[in-house]
Amino acid sequence: MRAKTYAEPQHACCTGTLDNCKACKEKHNCLMLREQLAFYNRLGVSQIDDNTDADTLTNIKYLWQDSTRTKKYDPSWNYAEDNTRGYTHPIHPYPAMMIPQVAGRLIDLYAKPKAVVLDPFCGSGSVLLEAFIRGYDSYGIDINPLSLLISKVKTTPINYKQLQNGLENILEKVSTTKKINNPAFFNIDFWFKPRVVSKLASLRAAIDLIRDKKIRDFFKVVFSFTARVSSNTRNGEFKLYRIDEEKLNDFNPPVIEIFKARAEQNINAMAELWEEFKEKEAQVNILNEDTRYRTSIKDGVVNIVVTSPPYGDSKTTVAYGQFSRLSLQWLGFNGQSLDTDNRSLGGRLNINNLHLGYSSPNLRYSVDLISRIDKKRARDVMAFYIDLNKCFVELNRVTKRGGFLCMVVGNRTVKGIQLPTDEIVADFGEHVGFRHIETIIRKIPNKRMPSKNSPTNKTGVLGATMTEEYIVIMERIK
Ligand SMILES: C[S@@+](CC[C@H](N)C(=O)[O-])C[C@H]1O[C@@H](n2cnc3c(N)ncnc32)[C@H](O)[C@@H]1O
């Protein structure tokens, strides 16, 4: 059965659900409801009401097909065969890293001379390094202390000869020091074998003796990698899963060798950066702040934002906090610093009303569809986007008029409904004063993403994650 045809609304009047409007108490006369129904009409789907079955709902996957925004797939953005590990880019793994080619090309396309670049979700600092090597000043914001440490080290050229000396000193200290007190953080024995704990403790103590902060931080990054690889966590997972009990018996990581090999690798990477860019004077400002709120960046100082926000709440997508927790505990962080997942977008917001009169029709439609299958999941989705929307207010404040916002997003699927995040962020941007220019679609051959996620949110039920991402480009006009 085709949907009933309703008149196109002239404007949205109030907040409402498809069934009845909370504000005007109207059923089909509420303009916002009519807008929503008109949307379903355009999709050509059957009348949607409380009796519509999940299969029908999940068949409505491609909400963005309704879009009139300029959007194209451009294979020249795939970089499937390119080396993504130049300079200090590969010093430490991080979930969902942006490849340097994408960050660099966006900066080359939209940054004018003397531009200031911002990445408000800077992660491991890929955008900041690409800005730095081009000589642009930049700001990077993140709530995860591990991200800030990696970003800082990645963008700070250090004379590699000093690093070679530093490594020799560390290895000597480790081999000569007799006994170091082991740290005692929560569950340390669950995640590390006793022999590993004592080796890591001696490395950590030797690093602490380094006086120069830049060099000390460099080795903290190497240490973080070593702790991660030597822990009882399963390989290739961003979340914390312990190695199976029977495999754990045979797991004996050579901690000092891992540290040494990684340090040498990172020193070589740093040598490349040092040789080419030791004279670069571009400033990299790394801020331990929260992009949802007013940051310390002054009004209108940013000319170009290049960023990839989290894909969704950390419970069901990438858990940056879990990924970083063991490293951070070893590095002495505690309390709120370990709480990245709750402080991440959508981490803590409790949404009671799913039908807020929100600045994105695409969000309303897709959350409405999900809520018909699973109200709780719909609330989680809404919480994430409400937080993301707050960030747009801040991005508009710090971006200069005529400046650009380039946001790389993925359209994940929840309960079988694809969320058109590229359209949603364009809606958010337009609402606060940006103009959409174009959206480029690229395939993601080499981005580190979990190969599967759990769209149903049931343990063990996996579905494919995204194979493409969207580069949404906007200009600040108001
Ligand atoms: C997709 S990752 C960025 C990856 C980065 N482009 C790279 O190449 O490594 C998203 C980042 O957003 C950060 N984040 C989440 N919520 C945030 C918030 N409210 N304010 C600032 N950063 C946040 C996470 O800690 C994570 O590092």
C-alpha cells in the first residue's frame, strides 16, 4: 500500500511525534507531522504507524536519497594504494584515524596563506601534523589525555640523536635497576602478567628520570604502545577484551624488546620530521577541553576546521576511553581522565523526549524510525546527536566568516536503519550559520575501524560496519 498523500507543510510549527503532536495536540494537522509524513510519501513507503513492522522500517535505508545537496562519489579520495605512514603519523595506533592524504588535501584546498586550522576532535593528531608540515598554526581539542599526548609528540620535531641517547639511557637503567615498586591500579593483575608488570614498572621508572619533557613525552608514547601490546587484551580490538584463558598460558610478551623495537621505529619516524621540519615555526595548540562547551579559542580566529567526530556513542561504536585506559593508568592518570567514554558525545545525556523540535529533519525522521523498533536505542542515538549539535554552536563561534568546515563522517546503521549523518551534520551546520558546499563520498580501504559492530546491540550479533565515509564541506556565512 502506498502512503497517503499529505500536503507539504509551509513551516514546522512545533515538536511532535508521528502519532500526535506534544505541543499542539493535533494528529495530522500538526505541520511538523505533515512534513514527516510528506517525507515518507516522497520515499514511496507504505503508511507508517505504530503497527508498521520492523522489516518495512528497516527497508527505508537510504534517507539521503531525498537530499538535494551536492553529493558525489570521487575515487580520487580513496588513496587505497598510498602510504599513510609518513613522518610521525604511525607513532601510536588510535581508533578511526584520518588518513594524512585526506587531511592534507582538505587543508590544501581550503586554507589560505596564514590560515589557522582547527581539529575539535583531534584524536591522534593527524590533521594537526598535516597543518604543521604545511606551516599553518593549529588548534587541536580532545577530552582524552592519551590523544593529547600522542598529538603533542607527533607534532613536535625532536633531534633524533637526543632520542637515541635517551633510549640507550633507558635500556641501561632498566638492565641495572634491581627492584622497582609496582603500581597498584584497579585490575592490574587481570590485565597484565606479574612478569610484565615488573618490566613495565622498570621502564616507566627509567622514563620518569628523563629531565627534558619533550623527550620524556616521546618515550611515554612508546611506553603506552608497549603496555598495550604486552597486556592480556586481545589483538586488534579497540574495546578491552581479555585473551582466552587457554591462550593466556602461552602469552609471554618480551616487554623490553617490544619497547626497544617500537622506540627505534618511532625515532626513525621522528628523524624524518626533524630533518625536514626542524625550522618550522607553526604553532600547534593542544587543548584538553570539551568541544560541546565554550572553549578557550577566541571568536573567529579559525579559518578552516578539518575533523572527524566520533561515529556515535562510545557504548555501541568506538570506545576511545577503553582503548586508552590501560595506557593512561600506567602513565599515572586517574579519576575523570579515565572517564573519556562517559564524557564523549552522547556518553551521559539522558533523553526522555525523542521528539525534540530539533534542527535536523533528517535526524527526526531517522530517530523516529529507530524508536518504532527500539526506544532505548533511539534515545542513545538522539543523545549523541544532541551533543554533536552543541559542538556546531562552538564551531560557528570560533570560525571566521568565510572560513570552512570539513567534517568526515560515517553513516552508521542502528537497528537496520541507516543514519544519514552526512545530511544531519549539514542540517546542523546550516542551522548555526554555515552553507553546505558539497559532500564527497570516499571508500575507506585503510582506516582503522572495527571490522564489525553490533547494530542490534546484542552481544555476539554482528553486522558489517561502514565501508564508505562522507566528507561534508561547508562555509561559514553568518
Ligand atoms: C574519530 S576520533 C578522531 C580521530 C582523529 N581524526 C585521528 O586521526 O586520530 C574522535 C575523537 O573525538 C574525541 N571526543 C569525543 N568527545 C569529545 C568532546 N566532547 N570534545 C572533544 N573531543 C571529543 C575522542 O576522544 C576521539 O579522540
